[in-house]
Amino acid sequence: MDNHHFTPDSFADDRRLMELLSQNFPTVSAASTEIINLEAILNLPKGTEHFIADIHGEHEAFDHIVRNASGNIRRKVNEIYGNTMRDEEIRRLCTLIYYPERKLEEIKETEEEMDDFYNVTLHRLVKVCRSVSSKYTRSKVRKTLPKEFAYIIEELLHEEHDDHNKQAYYSRIIETIISTGQADAFIVAISKVIQRLSIDWLHILGDVYDRGPGAHIIMDRLMTYERFDMQWGNHDALWIGAAAGNECCIANVLRISLRYGNMATLDDGYGINLVPLATFAMETYGDDECSRFLPKLPEDCDIDDKTRMLMARMHKAISIIQFKLESALIDKRPEWEMDERKLLHKMNIPNATIEIDGVTHPLLDNNFPTIDPADPYRLTPEEESLVAKLRHSFLVSDKLRRHVDLMLSHGCLYTIINSNLLFHASVPLNPDGTLKEVDLEGAKYSGRELLHRVGMTMRAAFNEDTPANRKDFATDYFWYLWCGPCSPLFDKARMTTFERYFIADKETHKEEKGAYYTLRDDPKVCGMILDAFGVEGEHRHIINGHVPVKVGKGECPVRADGMLLVIDGGFAKSYHHTTGIAGYTLVYHSRGLQLVQHEPFSSTEEAISSAADILGTTQIVELANHRQRVRDTDKGNELQIQIDELTRLLYAYRHGIVKERATR
């Protein structure tokens, strides 16, 4: 904004803003310096964004991908050393960057000349760190440096190769790091700086929880991050609901954990007391084989048969309780119109049959000691007592609450950033492709407003100033988000949990998807959704997870002429046979969009010992016509607004509209 466009009268409306700005930039010099700084930042390359969806508790795979920045670190090392180092050396250097402490231990067992190793490796790591830090300001890099080595790393990063007078100075720094016994600590420190700088921003597109064993470990890792956001998934909403005290959510969380043999998150992670459930299950189903409820365990699982049987009985016990609790909530919230999900009263237990939609099906299990045919949805006194104990255990878990608070502070149902619309599952649509109006607390919403209102309702369950009746509804609503037909996190006609357990006919297992899933491959529909959310830009996209892409059956994650990217490739081991791969990450750097397809991650130990990685194929989704700068991003727009405001402040100073402040 040029100064000659300004007049004293134009400041009438924003004089207050100028006064506020002058508190931080009290002189012409201070304002000018900040403008110069911001203009410089605008011309830096765009930071690298990483998009990950549907992690489902696979903490080791997640940890590895964050450490290797979805291959970005390997790409940088190849660019620097591809012509001077063998592939084996490159892989060893990359593994050292990913797992510095453990790789150093392994190297020391075989390396005879450690001083030589340190000398060569330190120089290499500094060069890699210099490359990944080149797109950031010195100030931003400085903030990532560990205090104990901040000065040394900063000096080495800004080494001038042509300055012969300083070559001895830099060489002596490296030699002294080694001679003082600080080489190991320095390698660890600079490797972690490389990791942090290789990912500028991390987007988690939902479903951190369920199936895999380490959702709590993933959340612990995210608690150490500052630059990330999360778009809640249906499984995340289920756990948030459980933390809010929703008994249906608690039952579903327990059932899914038992179904996949994942007790670590409940027990080790959050200290949920499962003894009452185990005791109740053995007392009630002790003579039941519970064959329909045996946990789905990975092939390498070492759980013994006795434990598997206990888990199966606990699984059946909580499933029956779940169906009863859900029925009570359906009766409490008739506006959800989910009566057809009440199935217990349709069973003919003596005949071992059930009638659904006029068709009689044989039951695969007919042992229901806690179901009274005359009042099938009533909890027995023992079940009531058990539910109260389980609810208390979830409510008093401090660590679960901390993780939920993190999801609430860094998350929402959707995000718009750099012309990309991120959400986990769907935007409810009508069959004709128009936005579907959905009832929420007596009002109708669609599209962006619907997702916003749903997100506000979720937060209301945890706000201290929420009225009691609204907090009660908000707490109940988490279950609807999990399985309600118009939920943007589910968007299917029904969830056929009961049928999958007790009926062989697979026709009863079908869950008809909402219109979004059948129409989203149409570029016009995607364009309409992007317009409705106000997403602008020459290259704009919808980025989703939720529905695994079956690569083995020919499905493609890039759809709607490139406008839609579905990046659920199946991180969870239970999905590998369905997808044929082990997950995707999407990388958006200054030169364009890359989709990285991952191979199964066996273990951290193998990744370290064999320098193995889980990078499969990399697909260029979109290549930019020019290298994108910060000025081409949403952050750049914010900085430009600041520059415009500071330029007005300069004018105000120079024309006496605002007085410069005295500085000491």
C-alpha cells in the first residue's frame, strides 16, 4: 500500500489500531525494521506440510514417519550426497538422523575408529541441517535449537565456505566437540533439529484411536509438538465422548478394544480399571465359549489361550451391555430417529432366531443370561453397578483428560489452509448433490455451518459455563456422531454391529453409505463443496481419510480430476489385507504435492538394525509452476496485512497523526 494513497481523514476509523501498533513498534525505525523483516519472510520458500490420516494407534509407524518426515529427510540427503556416498552409507546416515541414540549404540559395537566416524558424521549432519533450515528465518531456527548446543549449532549452520579465515575456526569447533566427549550428545541434538525442521506443519486428519496398541503414545508425542492441527475422526469422537462420561461411548470403546485385543491403551495408557468387567464376565459367561467374540489378534501376538478366552467373555459382556445402553439413549433422543437399531426385543431366544425387516434369521449365538425376554433392555443390578464403575474410571483418568484437552485445543471438524479443505469423513449431501440440511438441537444446518455447529456442540460437553441441559445433550451427541445416519463423521444409513456378531447373512451386514461417498468423485460436486466452504485458489483440494483406499483392487487416492485426495491407506495392521498397503502421507512442499505410499512397518528394531524404511512409491499429485514462497500461502496473507498496517503506521508517524514514543 503506497503512502500517497493515505490521507489524514483515512485514519479516522483505525486510529485506535495505530495507537495499539505503536505500543509494539514505538518509532519509525522499529516499524521500518519489522516491515523489512516481514518482507524477507514473504520471500522464503513455503514450509513443508504433512498430512496423515487414520493412524489407528499404530504408534511405531507414526513415530517413524514423523522422524523421517515421510521421506523428506532421505530426499534431502540424496540431493546432498547422492553422488558422493554409497546407498548403504546414505541409509545408515538417515537412520542415525531418525534414531540417533539407538543407532549410535549399534555403531559403537562395530566401529573401530570412532573419532574418525564422529568427524565425518558431524560435518555431514551439519550440512543436512543447513539444507533443511534454509527455508526458515534465523529466529525460527534458533527457537528449535537445544539450549546446550544452540550457539554452536547456529555458528556451524552459518559457516561460509569461501571464508578461509574461518575454516580453522569451524574445524576446531568440530574437533572440540569430539575431544570433550560431547559428540554423542551433539549428534542426538542436531538430528532432532533436522527432524523438527523437516516438517513445518503436521495435519492429523482424524482417527488416532482404536485398533492399534499405542494411541496414547501418539498423543504423548503430539503433546511435544506445537505446529500441528487435528480434524477429529469418528473414533476420536468416540473416545472424547467416553471421557465426557457418555456410557454408550464407553461401552463401544471397550468393545472395540477387546475386539482387536488392544488393552494397552486402556490399561497402560489411561489406567482404566478393567477388573470389574473381567470379574463380571467370568461370573456371567464363565461356561460360554464366546466363539463369536474371540479377539482379532495379529499373527505374531503372544497372548495365551486363557487370556484370549477371558477377553472374549469380556467382549461379549460389554457388547450386550452396549446394546442395552444404546436402546435407552435412542428412547431418550427420539429426534434422532434410530428406533430401528433396537434389536434385542426382536430375538426369539428359545428358537434362536431374530426377525429383521420381515425376514427371520437364525442366531449364531443364543446364550443371553442377562437378557429378560419380557424386558430385554433392562440392565441387571450387576450390569448397572459395572457401568457405574467403568464410567467413574473414565472420568477420573487424568491422562485421558489431558489428551482430550489437546484434541480440543488443536482440533476441529474441518480446517481450511492454503486452498485445501481438510475433514475426516464427509459433508452430508442429498442424492442430487446439494448440501443436506441436518437437524441439530431443533435447527437445520448444512455444509460449513453444520460442521461448525457440530464442533461447538462437542466442545460444549467440556465447557464449565455450558447450561446443564445443553451439556447433557452435548454428551449424548457424541454417540450420535459415532453411528448416527446424518453424522458427518459416519454418514451411513446404519451401523450393523449386532448383525455382524449374531447373523450369518452378509446382506444384513451392509451399511449403506451417504450420498457424499457416491458423488465425491465428481469434480462438479467437489467444486460445489469447496465453494460452499469458501475455499479459493487456482489449485484447491478436498483432503479426506476415513474410508480405506483399496489399492490392491485398483482404487486410486487421487479422484475428481485431482480435486479430491483420500489418504486413508490403512495404517492399522487389521486393514493391510483390505488396502494392500500400509498407509499414505501427503506432503505439500514448495514445489508441489506428493503422495507417499507406505509399506508395512515391522518394528523400530528392524528399522534401526537394517536401516530399513517404509517408503513405497511416491506419486507427484501436483507440480507447481514456480517454487511457492511464503507470500503464496495463508500465512503470507496474514503477514501482508501486518505489512500494510505497519506501512500505515509509518505514514501516521511521519505526518504527526500518531506520535513516536520515547524509548529508553
